[in-house]
Amino acid sequence: MLSYLILGITFAFAAAIQPGPLQSYYISQTLSKGWKYTMPAVFAPLVTDGPIIFAIVFLLSQVPIWFIHALQLIGGCFLFYLAFKAWRAWIQNKTDGDVGISSDQQSLKEAVIINFLSPSPYLGWSLVMGPLLIQGWTESSLNAIILLLSFYCTMIICSGGIILLFSSAKFLGPKVTHLLLGFSVIALAGFGLYQFWQGIKGVLL
């Protein structure tokens, strides 16, 4: 049981702090709209991963390559859209005070779309977490539960930590916040370009 606890924490920590589209979204939204608006987005994996786990662990022996390429193309376009929104906030120099409380759930919706269109959870569950979950379940259902709980608790805590960390950037002054927001725009656009290009290469080759 302890080994599955450690495995869940370790893999979730590595996934949470690794630069990627979702992390770039956390940063851009935190800098432009504040941590209160962005915090609900940390629960996106809980919404998206259920169907992914079921599809990969119980229905598929491996992720079809065409499915990955389709996700990359669609996900790349969506990241371009989010980069454009972040760029508009950067141009207008918006801060966290510009967003009303009624729009808090929008961050969760956008994060769910990002995670659902990213190949990472599909590959992660088919290559790493899926086999571990099946192995743990065959040994004891408690092992599988511990693996899932440790993974998602760690993922949520680490993602929340990233949001709070970049939220503190406002204490460094508006110029620093504006500069970091500009970097997040570049990161979102860069990840969008990478995913789109990978999808194009997969389709053409």
C-alpha cells in the first residue's frame, strides 16, 4: 500500500510541475484575472480523467495514433485561442481586479477543455498510471484507491501552489506582473504551435 501511495504522489508531482499547456493556462489566468478566478481550474483533471481512465484502462489496449494526432490539432487551435485572450489582457494591461465573481467557473471549463484535448493524460494513463492501477487492483482494491487518491490530491495541491505562487507576483509591482503575463502568452502560443505541428506531421506522415 505504501508503494502505491509513493508512486501516486511522485507521478502527480512530476506531472504538475512539468511545463505544459495547463500550467501555462494557470499562470496566464492568475496574472490577468487573479487566483480566486483561476483556483477552480485545478479540479479539471477530476472532470476529464474519469472517461479517459475508463476508455484506456477498460476498453483500449493502447491509444490509437490517429486519436492522438486529432487531439493535437484541435488542442493546438484551442491553445491559440487562449493565447489570443491572454494577449488581449496583456495589451489592455488588465489585472485581477477586472474580473467579476460570476465568471469564476469559466476557468474550470477552459481548463477542462485544455486537459481533454491534450494527449498527455491519454498517454500517461495508457503507459504509466493505467498499468499501475490494474496491477494495484489485482493485488487489492485498496491499493488502487490509494493510488488514485494520492495522485489527484497531490495534483490539486501542486496546481494550487503554482497559482498562489504566481498570484504573489502582484506584490512585485504591475510591471513585473505585466512582464510575466507576456511570457505566459508566449508559452501558450508556443505549446499551441507545438501541438498543432505535431498533429500536422502525424497526419501527413
